[in-house]
Amino acid sequence: MKRILRTAIRAVLLVLLIVVGIFLTMLVVFFAQGYPSAWAKQMWSRWTCQIMGIKIELRGRLPSRAQLLLSNHISFLDVLVLAALQPSFFLSKSEVAKWPLIGWLARKNGTLFITRGQGTEQAVKDIAERLKVGSTIAFFPEATTTDGKKIRRYYPHIMEAAVQANIIAQPVLLAYVVKDETTGGWVCDEDMAYVEDRSMARIIFDMLGNSRTQTIVTVLEPLSPEKYTPKAMAKLAHASTAEAQSLLYQHKYDELAVEKAEIERGRS
């Protein structure tokens, strides 16, 4: 009964918050002819996370200046979590722009879209321009969601935007976790993963009923465009994120430390 009541209350509050977000976005778009302020988007994201029961633990400190924010990708919830921590614009696949309501909100809130298989030159140029005027751009270099247990290859193409704008690339590890009853350590919360057998509706429904969803975001070493090529940035960001994940779950990936050292020496 407690779970049913919690789900019902959170669902009502979430719908109300979405309506408020749509209303405010319409006001800004039609009257101010711009995007909602970074502060407003951050506060909306924080409130949404609170209503959905997402508890965020930030390990480290995100830079206050403009950055190309790189994160592993597990769920559609990642956008909310990152936006709650850092006022950001996002890079998304073009298919999201066609989603009912969500696509409209994304476009009107300044999301940049990229079409797979059609090159990234224009996307890189658009991102670099946003970075140059002081905006933070967040994107997911894996280009797809995963089950949260392993970091896939990071694609380097978008890293060129950091080089063009002379802005740091800031990798972070995002993890949805639960306590292991046996060891007391963290294990991956697979229920949050937006993969083939888990629909968006199912994930939201499960979250609304949970007492709390624990999320850990770990800030890693920033990467300077003056030191690394886009390809090296992608390799090093991937290795650093995978290493942080292995430490969080107490796995042993010694080869990651070797890979990081080789990339830092070669910087290519």
C-alpha cells in the first residue's frame, strides 16, 4: 500500500512539474524568443529528480567555466541528472527531436541534434560556437545506452569542438547503484538501464514506486585541448571512466592503467 501511494503522489507531482516546464518554455520561446535560462533548467531538473526519488551524490567538483562534458550513457534519466548538477545544453541523436512532447521540449531548450551517418562537421561547428560564448555542452560519446556494467568505446569526432573552441573536455562517470547486501559495497542498478528489454514507461513506473534511486557522479581529470588530439581525448576519457567504474564496483582492470599511461605519453 505504501508503494502504491508513493507512486500515485509522485506521478501527480511529476505531471504538474512537466506542465509547468512546458508553460515556462512556451513563455520564453514566444515572448523572449530565446531559451530558458540555465538556472531555470537546472532548478527544474533538480525538482524533477527529487520528485522521482533520484538521490545524486557528486564526487569531486565540476568546473564552473564552459566545458565539453563527457559522460557514459545508461538511461534517458542521465540528462536530468547531469542538468541538475551543471547548467548545460545537450547533444542528442536526431531521432529524439521527433519524439512527442520530449522532442519539442528538447528543441526549445537548446538541444543540438546530430544525424547518424551524415557526418559531424556541422555539429562540431555548432558545439564549438556554443562553447565559445561560455555554454557547457554535455554529450554521451558511447552514442548509445548500455546496461551500466561496462563502458563502451568513446567516439572522438565531437572532441574536435573542444579543440576549435580551446575549451577543456571534462569526463565524468555516471552510475545508478544499489547496496550489495553481502559485501556492503555498490553494485550496478540494472533496472535503471534504458536497453532493449526495458521501456521508458517501465523505468519511470519503477522509479516512482522506489523509496530512493541512488546515483553517483564522479568527476574525473579534465583534458586540455592543448595537450591532446580529439582521438587521444576520446581514448583517455574512456580509460579514465572505465577505471573509475571498476573502482566503484571493486573490479580489477589493470590494463586500463596501462592504456591511460600509453595515451598520456603519446598524446595522439
